[in-house]
Amino acid sequence: MQEVIIGQEVETGIIGPTVSVVMAAYNAEAFIHRAINSVLKQSNVNLELLVVDDASTDKTATIVTLASHQDSRVQLIQLKNNGGPSAARNAGFEAAKGLWIAVLDADDAYHPHRLHTLLNIARLEKADIIADNFVYFDPIKQRESGPSLRERPRIQLISLVDYISGARPFAKDADLGLLKPIFRKEFLQNNKVRYLTSVRHGEDFEFMLSALRAGARFFICREYSFYKYTGRESGWSKTQVDYSGQISRARAVASEPDVSAQPPVVRALQLRASSLERLQLDRAWHERRGRAGFIEGLQMDLASPTHWRDAARRIKRRLLKRRF
């Protein structure tokens, strides 16, 4: 069991925390200490950390309890039954005392200046929701990638159509559905925005969809890459993504009366559904390819449009390197 670093609380003159960080956790004993430490080391912000243990069967609750004894800003909320990330986050949001609510996955981390920086920008822009760029962290090599989103424009107001159009695979930029925004609690409460407990995959997209349909002012600050995703190749995340459910949901939302009357929104949702279908087929092909023998694998390569598309990209990259 790794020790949690004790942070320093910052006095702001505000009674209670400025921001509540909600962390849903399930069987996270191997890595949750990193996530907790990254919150406690946040600079110049008065915060609380609410860790919602989603009925873990390992020592997750013990680690969080120890952290709460070391730092009073840490609180453990234990669910009796496993309800998935949506149910866990709803429990954390309901208990939050901060003016703002931030989300952190138990296998990810924050840059030390993340909350302070984004909250300052949110206040200046009168935002209801603020998000930053993100990097991928490789725990094996202990190395971070470059920014996942383009860094310009520096600060961008995102509409409902903008978000849906960008929250999909194979877009020009990284999937906006991966963003981990900070929310103004008053806006969420006034508009009764909650996570759908029936959704276990793509829950962040659904939550953002509800907020934007309610009229939220959402900004992305692209110049700061302060959220650190842990790559799936780490093996830390055991989640099997349900693409079919997300595809069905996109089409279902597109048929809702208030959405179907907005053609740009419908087109964006249809594009999300078709992009997810393509990703689902690609993943299925790669899984089958990994199990195939040499001859069958070669035959699959020669017959696959994905193979030729990937080969063309590799050739293009090599030619560009030679050119420059």
C-alpha cells in the first residue's frame, strides 16, 4: 500500500470548498494513490475530494480511509451495491459542497495547477462548464504524450453541435467525449442535470449532452494540457467498451422531438453513430487478426480496407519525414 502525500490547504476567505473533486473508484487499489495525490497537490484552491467507492472488493476503501485520516479534505463515500460510474458520480455530486464540481477517474491524474487555472478562466468567461486539453500517460515508461487536441484557438466557446460533431472517433481532432470538464454546481442543480444510471459507457458524453441542451456556456481552454489520461495499454482499466449501446443512444436522442427539429444536431448525432460503428468494426477486425495464424492473418490483411488505409498513412508519414 503506497502512502498518500498530505497537501496544504489554501485559505480563500470562502466558507467551505471552492471546488469538489468527485472520483468514482472500483477496485482501484493499484493506482488510486496517484490520483489522490494529484488532487491534494493542487495549487491555490480550496477543495474537497470525494472518493466514491463503487462496492470495491479490494483495498480501495482502506487506502481512501487512510488518506482521509492524513488529510481532512479527503472523504470516502461507500456504495453498498456496484452501480457503475454514473451512479457513483451522482452520489458524489449530491454530497459536493463546492461551488464547482470536477471529475477525476481513479486511474488518471491532474497537473498541479489544473483547478486554479481553469477556475480563473471560467470566472472570466462566465462559463458554466470549463475543460482543458489532455495528455496520455504511460505508467510503464513513465512518460506523457503531447497535447491530444490542437492548441488553437486558445479558448473556444463550444456549442451543442460543436460538441457532438467533435465527440466521436475519426474526427479531425481528438474525441471531445474524452474531456473531463469542471461544472458550476448551481447550473447543474437549477437544470437537474444528472448522469444517466442506465448508461455505463459514454456516460460523460450523455452528461455533457444534457448540460448543453439545457443551455450551458461551455469553454475549452486548449493551451493547457492539465488532465493526464492513463493509456489503456497500461492494463489498469478493465472496462470493455459497449459501442452498440452508444450507437443506439445517439440514434435515440436524434429522434427525440426537441432534437429532431434541429437538423444540424441530428446530422451530428448521425455522424457520431456511424463513426462509432466504424470503430466497432475496426476493433473487432483487430481482435480477430490478433487470434489468426500467419496465413489467415495475411489473407485478412490483403482483404481489409483498414489495412490498406493504415499502410497508406505509414507511407505518407515516411515520405513527409524524408521531405523535411
